[in-house]
Amino acid sequence: MKINGYGSIYDIFRAYNAQKRQQAARDSRSVADGEDTLVLSDQAKEIKDILAGLKDVKEVREEKVDRIKSQIKSGSYRVDALKVAGAMIEEIILDKQA
């Protein structure tokens, strides 16, 4: 029994090897191109500066917390419902814009 068509297998191997050579050439070029660089936009630099500044800000405003605690103890603490509702609506609007 004689099987013909071994040439097509040879063509497949030849194409595969050519592809490997091309990939190797691409890999060597990407290494030879030089170092990677990172360039930050002005906006990114501004955000970085703001975040660095926020590290110095306390998360809890102790004076305000102490004042509210003393108002609650004395019974003089009052919640401004319009102010709370306005802040809630503002937060909803900001969330939808984001």
C-alpha cells in the first residue's frame, strides 16, 4: 500500500517553522527597541498630587465629633432635614454623572 500526500505534511512543517522564525524575530526586536517608558498626563500628575495631599488629612474630625456628642448629651442637637435631603439628592446626582 502506498500513501501519497506526504508533501502536504512537509508544507505544514515548513509553514510552522517559518512562523516560529518570524515570532523569534519579533521578540528580539521588541527587546532591542529599548526600555519601556511611562508618561503621565497633566491630569494624572494632578491626581497624584491630590492623593498625596489627602494622606495628611485626618479621616475623623475629632473637634466636630466631640461637639456633636456634647450636643446630643445636652439634648440640643438638631438635624436640619432640608440640609440632609439636599445632600442626599446631590449625592444621587453625582453618582449618576459618574
